[in-house]
Amino acid sequence: MQAKKGIAILGSTGSIGTQALEVIEAHPDLFDLQVITAKQNSTLLIEQALKFKPNAVVIVDDSEYQKVKDALWSEEIHVYGGADALNQVVEFKEIEVVLTAMVGYAGLEPTMSAIRAKKNIALANKETLVVAGDVITKEAQKYGVNIYPVDSEHSAIFQCLAGEFHNTIEKIYLTASGGPFRGYSMAKLRSVTKEQALKHPNWEMGQKITIDSATMMNKGLEVIEAKWLFNLKPEQIDVIVHPQSIVHSIVQFDDGSMKAQMGLPDMKLPIQYSLTYPNRVASSFPRFNFLDYPSLNFEGVDQSVFTNLQLAYDCLHVGGTSACILNAANEVAVDAFLKERISFIDIQNINQEALQSIDPIANPTLETYLEVDLITRKKVTEIIGSIS
């Protein structure tokens, strides 16, 4: 009998984390949940801990630590608090795969710690590769660690490449739903509301990622992530809008043939594949029926309207810390939009202003990325202050 695979979920209370727990619950014979963590949602973290009985839990917000500790005092569960604990728990010897489902830049350091502890990474935190792709990929190679993509688009590429890793990729196509504002003009974007932006037509995601999808920044971040995951040049990565979200992405090889991975929009499938690779495991996920979709449509992206995508490509060409600047600026801007301090269109304008006002640094170290991230956040906070 095959031993259970020890799993740590960083960000278990978020959209990806909760779906990952559903996958684990469906296959108790395959997985041994070792660690779950949350930033500040202590109530849900406690519920998850009581249900799944992991070895340890981490609540990053120290002010919530005692609440979690008191709730779990009678259980054989270790409780830790603070950001530093994230870097420590991933080193547990029982852990084989660390699912990084934290949102944003905060996932960088614990992912690095997990790599250095020689744990394979199921990567849902795209910002890790966006910010420090060169450092992360070098460290993964150094420590013999595999990075399994969880994003539906990158998982699709990864699945299409199974058995093809020795063949040359000519191009990949990342598909995008187009979000709630597909076909909008710049003028129409100026009046969209927070409520409209949070209504994604196809996917159920957290607020930050949903806004990123509406601004097309999510696709821009995915372009940068794809470069590092699959060792591609910018001109080998294309983005096409596919409103039905059935074709999750496509690989074109140098003989002209193409492979696509298809299925209904359900994040549990790529999550499960990242945890069970190289095996596929039977699931009860809903099945796609071609007769329900008599036509599948594809169109280009208007980058003159959704400028975030072009900014991402610009960062790939510039290199250095430029993508770090873009990511930090976007995180602060999206937070301000969700707090209704700036307009929807301000997000991409602020991202562009940040890139223009902060000089990128070539050949950065991890420490350099940390410094640039802080500098950018301070600068963007000032820009937002001048707007609002």
C-alpha cells in the first residue's frame, strides 16, 4: 500500500485552500494533512483544524493567536502564531508537498523556505514567480524541488506537456475569460463599480484575484509566471480571450501541432493534479459535455484598453525588479479600489506610474526584491493619497 502524502496548505481559509481541503477530504487514503495556515481568519481556521486534525496550524495575525490556542487546547494540534512560523512549519519532515495558496507577495518567503527544506511546491501563489522568478527557479533547481502549477492555465500547459518535455515549444496560448468587462471601451471602464468588478462570469475566486481578472492583471501575472515555469521568451507567450473558459490553455509545438487541456471551470481539478502528479485520480467533478457547448469562441485582447497586460509584457522585456514593482503597485492599488478610495481605471494608471517613477534594478537578490517591494508600496500609497 502506498504511503499517504504529507501535505501543508499555506492559506487554507482562502478560495484555493478551502477547495484543496475538499480534494483531501475526498481522498483520505492518499493524503495526510500536516499543516494549515491562515492570515487572520481564525474562526474558519479553527473549524478546519477541528475537522481535519492536522499536526499544526499557524495564524499569522498575532492578535488572533490566543483565540486559536484556546479553541484547540484539548486537541493534539500544535498552534503557532506570526509570519515567521510559516517559514518554520514547512520544514516538518512529514511534509512532502507544500501548497502555497496565500494571496500576493506574502507567499514569497514561506515558498522559499519550503524549497530550501526540499519540499515539492504546488504553486497557487503566482506572485512568488512574478516577483522573484529567477531566484525561485534557481533555488528549486539547486535543491531538486519540483514546482507543480495550480493556476488552471499553467496546469493546463503542464498537462499538455506530459510526455512532451523533450519536444520544443513554439508557443503557448493562455486563455482568458475576458472577465466581466470584456468588450468595454476605456470610457465605459471609468464608470464601473466595485460590485460589478467582483462579479466574475465563470470562476469563483477571492476578491483580489477577481479584481485582477477584471483588470486583466491576472493574465499579465500569468504571462510572467509562464515565462519562469516553462522557460519561455515573451514572444512565445500569447493571450487569447475565450469567454466559455472550457479550453484552459494550449501548447503549440514546433511541428505546428497543438494540444489543449479542456474541462469545466473548476479549480479542484488542477489542485488535485498538483497533489497527485504524476498520477491521475478518479474524481466526482462535473463532466464536460460537448453538446452543451455547440460553439467555443476565441478573440484577441484589446491591450489599449486593458493596459495591465501590456505592462506585464514590458516587465518581461525589462527584467530585473520591474515585475516586482508592478506586483507591489497592483496589490496596493487593488486594496485601495476594494476600499473604494480609487476608481477601477485608476488601478492600471497607478501601475503604469509606479513603473515609470521607480527605476528597475538588474540582477537582484532576494533582499533586493524585499527592499523594492517596500519602496514601491510606499510610493504607491503616496500616489493614492494624492488621488483620494
